[in-house]
Amino acid sequence: MAQQKLYAGAKLREMRLRLSLTQKEFAAKLGVSLPYLNQMENNNRPLSTTVVLALAQEFGLDVTELSTGDSERLVSDMREVMADPVFAEDIPPIADLRLTASNAPALARAFLSLHRAYRQTHERLASLDEALGREDARLQASPWEEVRDFFHYCDNYIDAVDRAAEHFAGKLDTRSAAIAALEHADIKVVWSDIDGLRRYDSSHKILHLSARASPQTQLFQLLLQVALLRQNDLLEATLDFARFQSDAARSIAKIGLANYFAGAAMMPYNRFLEAAQSYRHDLERLSNRFGASIEQVAHRLSTLQRPGAKGVPFFFVRVDQAGTITKRHSATRLQFARFGGACPLWNVHRAFETPGRFLRQLAETPDGVRYISLARDVSKSGGSYGAPVRRYAIALGCEVRHADALVYADGLDVSNDSAYEPIGISCRICERAECHQRSVPPLERRLTINTDQRGVLPYEVN
């Protein structure tokens, strides 16, 4: 197979500007001519091996940062946005979307933000009676979506917070360190039979944690409170850098960063990465080793993208019983639908049928990329009789080329083409013509309607 050419003009240009170098100075350091650098920055030429080596040697760049992860995310997101009927008469070809993502990523993100604002306004107009008279009935992106996109485009890895959590966890036993940190601030920790998981009484400086919660959840909530009280300056500085559009988004993101700190403190980066590689990513062994839940371990595996010490690039997703995606992240080329649910052919939906068991799946997306996907239910008890049970399923996976690093690939015939199940991202952007689970026609294909016959679908995709 021919090696794929690397076009990374936008990242090359961003790096030069960050170093405050002119094109002439940058070209000299890379050992190339000024016209050649100009062509690379404008994606008229791919990065040569000589330039990649020069970037690593001269500037200490982790060359994996030049990968097309961001571009793939942007292309996937733009394709899904183009499924909106408002664009039905003027759909640009995917080649144009790829050029935009590579050459003008800021413009692509602005376009996505504009469409998100349009959808928000459209939804408000659809419920006009409710919106009339409300002070907040103005044009703005959903705070939840804004925060979700922040983590999504950070590769779900926040370096400063991750390193601070790793430093904190290196002091003592993590649980003891968390309690000691709170006691140092004159905060008393009490395990109580409370509704919910955590309640902090700031006036009396008492932290109430649910006695009904699992030990993993108790520790996570304990560390989350440490982040909010003892790492506030770090969290606020990170929030300042993100420049959220609303106070609501900033508040949601602060909780997200505190959650990130808690997970990273429970599973410190280098120790966790070493154990994950040693155990071949066995989630149960990692859960026992770090005192974390299966979901916490799976989520943490998807964050191991520290420059210079990256783990296997995983995707991670959590869905509810309706198929709605409630958590999503991908360090792989597989990107999830921004709107609606996940592909019904994906094994994550079958996990509800087999509680307590891991399901394995070899899958292939329409672009020909093959993955190994692991799914399991992670239903959560309310802690008492009659309390509602929260039912979720998670999926964790990576490209099949990393199969040797996964214990879950043992026994799977990854070389057998027929072993791979066809999955997609969203029906509107999935081009498979013979999918029996298709809900709506694909965006970029023509349809034929034959009233004299009926196949799996009421139309034929051409």
C-alpha cells in the first residue's frame, strides 16, 4: 500500500507564527527554499521526510501532532452539517470540505459555530410560544455543545490539568492525599446517607459524600471537590484560555475540568499508560489496579494523547437506551454523529441485552477503515430499593492495526474480510446502498423509486 502523503499546511503555519519567525527564517531552519515552504503552508505540496525530520530535530516537535486528526473531525462534522435540508440545493463535494478543513480550519470551525447557532434559533422558533417573553431568547450556541466541542478539539487531553493531577497523585495514597488536602483547608469529610453523590456546605466547611455510592464513585467525587477547592486557579486559567461565549458554558466546563482532574488523579498518566500497555488494555485488571470503574478506565484510555508519550488512539462513547450519545470522544479517524444517535449496527446497542459481559466487534466504516470495538453495559444503581437505575452502555475501540496491543483481539480473525461488520456514523452521510437499518436516504446519492417492487428499503440508492 502506498504511503499517504502528509499535508499539514495549517499546522506548519501555526507553528511558525507561534515561534515568531518569518517564512524566510523558518525556511532556512528547515533547510528548504522560501517558495517550497510557501507551497507547503498552502497545502500545494506535502511535507517531505526531510522537513518532518527537521521539525523534530530543530524544534523538538512530536511528529504525531502533524497527523490529520483535526482535519478528519472537521470534515466529519461539516458533512453532517451538510445533511441539514437547508443545504439540499447546494451541497459541496467532499473534496472541497477536505480542502477547507486542511487549508482554512478556522473558517471551518466558524461555519460549524454558525450552523449550531442557526439550529438553536430554529429550535426556538419551533417553540415560539415558550420563547416569547423570555430574557434569554437570544441567538447563542448551546453551552453544553460548546463545552463538548472544546474537549473534542483538545483531543480530550488537557495537559496542564493532567500534569497537576499526576503530581498530586504522586504524594501519597490518592484517597489519603485527597482527604489530607481538604483537612488542610479545614474542610471536614463526612459520609452520609444523602440523595445524590456529593454536597459541599461552604458555610460550615463540610463535604458530604454519599455512603450509598460505590468506592470508585466516592473517590472520584472526593477528588473532584479537591480540584474545585484546591486547584481553582489552574481551572480558572484554563477557562480563560478557552474563551467560552457564556457564563453557563464556563460553569459547565469548570465541572468538566474538575472531572478531568479527578480521573487523572485516580489514574496518573505515566503509571496508567505503563499499566495499560503491560495489561494489554484489560479494563478489568486496570479497574482493580487503580480502584476505578470500568467506565472511568475506558474514558481515561481515550485521553492518553500526551505529546511525546501517546498511548493507543481510542474512541470512547456512552449511549443511553434510546441510542442517544451522552459522551463521545475519538482520537481515531472514527468520528461520532453530532446530532442524533449512533449507527444501529454498532455493538454498543447490543450491550444492553447482555449485562455484565464484554462484546467484541470487528467493524468497517464506509471509508474502508477497520476497527475493533468493545462494548459493555454500565448501568448504575440508585443505591436503594425503588431508586431509579441509570442505564448506559459504553464502547471503546481502536483501529485494527493496534489489535496486538489489545487482549480483547485474541482469537479474532482480523485478516478475514468477512469478519468485519459494516457500520456508519449517521445515515445522512453514510453511503452504503444496501443497509437494512437505514433510517433516511444518504445525502450525496440519487434515489430511484420503483412502485412495482419493494426491497429492504422503499427506494434504491444509486
